[in-house]
Amino acid sequence: MTQLRPFRFGVQARSARDRTAWTELARRTEAGGYSVLTMPEHPNDQFAAVPGLMSAADATTTLRLGQLVLTNDFKHPVVLAKELATLDVLSEGRLEIGLGAGHVREEYDQVGMPFDDRRTRVDRLFESITVIRGLMAEESLTFHGKHYTIEGLDGFPKPVQARPPLLVGGGGRRILSFAARHADIVGVNGTTGLGSQSPDWTDTTQSTPPGGHELIGTMTAEAVDAKVALIREVAGDRFTDLELNIRAYMTNVVDDIADGIDTMSRRLHVSESFLKTSPFALIGPPSKLIEDLLSYRERWGISYVVVSADDLDTFAPVVAKLA
């Protein structure tokens, strides 16, 4: 029988009204028993991830610093490797790297970048990871790829951690297969369509799920069965070394389960049956959420769960019990 990994939990945050509020959020996250503060990367209404996480590091002592996720195309991997390694040094080894290929066409349009086809963007991500890993290694790097060329560059600084944990997430077969072979943490997600908005249901102004119901169909319990089976098959013997992550987009800690599900169902225009069974939805009192997460770990091996900053306090009793 495969030994189950211990749980750990993270909080995903975008910004705060000022420095005091941001550092207070970081301290509350650490005090609440969460392991990680993570940030996304979008060109609109959020702090920049690397300086934001560095500020959080200065305000805490053990809180780890992750990204869900950095968009590969927005920075050259040489620049990103230096920023991330510096963050690891200045935080005394608390960095966790999270990278994605980018999939929101509107964001590329906003910054005037070409939105290449999915295969090209994913190819570029794979090369970028090779470059970043290479620059963080002890020796200098020479790399000749289709998208990046590096000639004898010795990355500086070197991170405190010999190998900062790497999270690669997605829902498609190709990126999950790569993550199974090369990542330390696999983020199990829905399968986003070309140019579709990433699922961020913390925005209560949205009346329909970003990406539409095609995306919802890739976030059911049965879809997660298939994704984890693929990861297990491709990873082989290294599957036991992988940490499986999920971003609980639809979290609602309430005593009345039926009312909580009904409210979420009407707001997002998704079925109640989906909300009752999808691991991306955690709805109900802490006692039920604890049972749900134990069953998800047993069924899929998911042990690293990230919730929104809005749910930090209400979800804390679950963290206290399971972390």
C-alpha cells in the first residue's frame, strides 16, 4: 500500500491595499498553520509576484513562497532564474517555483505579445524549465533550443536549496506527462481551452465560470480520476516522490451544506451534483471538509491544497486538524 503524504495547505493572494495589509496577510497565513503563500501572475490587478513574495518573506519566518503560476512568456528564463534564485537566497531557502505556459489570449493582447499556438507555448515552457534548472545548478549552462540559446552562462546567485521544488500544473495530457517526469509538485487542474480565462472563481462578479462549461467538464471527479491515472502511469516509480496539488477554487465554509451548494450553483451556473463531487469545490462546515480532503487524498493522493485569501480564516480549522 502506498504511504499517504502528509497534508499541507497554501493561501493564494493577489494584492492588498498597502504594505501593512500585505505583511499582515502573510503573518496571518503563517499563524494559521498554512505552509505556503502563493501568487498568480497577471498583468492587471495584482502585485508583482517576486517582490510581493519577498515582502511576505521578510514579515514571516517559516512561510514558504510559491507561484500559481508564473506565465513563462512574460519573462526570459535567464531573467526569471536570477529573480527566483535571489528570492531563495534572501528568504533563506523558502522558494517554491510554479510555472505555466500561459493561456489567456486577452492578457497577451493587452501587453502586445503574439499568442502562439498551444504546442509552441508549451514547448517554450519546457525549454524554459531546462534553462532555469540549469542556471540554478553548480556548473555553467550552455543550451541550444528552438526558442532559447544560452552560451556558457553561470547563473548567479545560486539558490540556498540545492533544488528548489518545482510545480508544473495543467489539465492536458502533454503538460501533465511532463510534470510527472520532471516536476516535484504536480498541479492537477482543469483543461483550459485556447485563450480561455483561467478559473478564478474568487471574483464574485462573474456570472458564468471562466472558460465555460467545457472547462467544468474537465474538473469533475471522473476527469480527475483520468488525470491522476495518467500521472501515475507516466511517473512510474517516481510517483511516490510527487506531491499532488489542487487549487480549491470553489471554497465556501458554511454550516448549511445545502444552502452553500445552492448559492454557489446559482452564482456560477454549475450543477449541484458537480459541486458535491468535484475536488475543486469544498463546501460545508470544517468537519465535512476534513472528511472530503481525507477521501481525496485516499482516492487521488492529493495532499497539497490551496485556497483563496478570502477563505484564510474560515478554512483555518481544517488546516489545524489536517496539517
